[in-house]
Amino acid sequence: MAMAIESACIPLPSEIIMPFSGYLVYTGQLSLVIVGVVGALGNLAGSLLAYGLGAWGGRPLIEKYGKYVLLSHHDLDLADRWFEKYGKSTVFFTRLMPVVRTFISFPAGISGMRLSTFSIFTFLGALPWSLALAYIGFKLGENWDTLGSYFHKADIFIGILIVAGLAWYIQRHLKNLRKDRQRDVKAQPTEKD
């Protein structure tokens, strides 16, 4: 369930969920293969929700409401070109990347990627990710409780990266939204027309 939440574009990181599941494998409560497969299936379930929203609403939905989440025409054009050129590979390989993996389903739906193709490549990309994170949790096993202090030190660094990334994202998208507005103003008919 938690993996489905992450894949539905809600920030609940698999980097926390799956290692803890791996710890449960270490304690003998679960099987590593089952944890990996269930994680990948959860990822697929959440991804299907985001894909469906993209396929149902499509580009018109983003053109109308995208400005509220800082998505511009430039972003849509870029996503369209990218999926046209690298569709299957994009879905597979982004499942192996932190952060990006959470948000790739929506543009895949907008681009019109076939549902069966999307589902297969999502599952195949999510499986090694889920297994790898669960395996890390399994290997950490008995040291699980002592890792808290290390994660706490990393929190500050991660927080700085998130704030810097968010600032860059907002600045970039505000610039693209201004360009969109200028383009829309130029495209409106004047009184002479």
C-alpha cells in the first residue's frame, strides 16, 4: 500500500518503506522475493492512478490547471518530445531513479503510451528497485537501530538539497509560465482583427 501511495505522486519515499521491509525479512517475518514483488506491484498500482489521470485529462487538463503546480507549455512540449523518442526506456529507467520515479506516470498517460506497455515497463523497472532497497534493509539487519544517528546527520544535507532543488524548480517554471503568458497575449486577436 505504501509503495502505491508513493507512485501516485504522493511523497512517501520507497527509500524508507522498502529497507524496513528488508529488515522484516532479516527478522524472518517475510521473504525477500515476496517483498520485492509486492513492492513492485504496489508501485504499479499507484502508477496506474497517475497514468490514468494523465490519460483521462491529458494535455488540456495540464494546459488549464498546470500553472497552479508550475507546469508550463514548455514542460508539456518537452515531455511530449521525450516520450515520442524514448517512451519505453523512460518508463523503465526512471523507475530506478529516486524522485523522478514518483512522477513519470502522469506524463506517460498524457503522451498516450499504451497501458499494457506502460504496465510491463513500470513493473520491470520497479522490481529491481524494490528488491535492491529491501536487500539493503536485510543486510543492515542487526544494525537497524544504530542507523538513526547517521540518517539524522544526513537529514540536514538532504534538506538543503531539497530546498535548493525546489528553488531552482520554482524559478525555472515561473520563467516558463511568464513566456507562456506572453505567447498567449501575442496570440489574442486585437481590435483591428
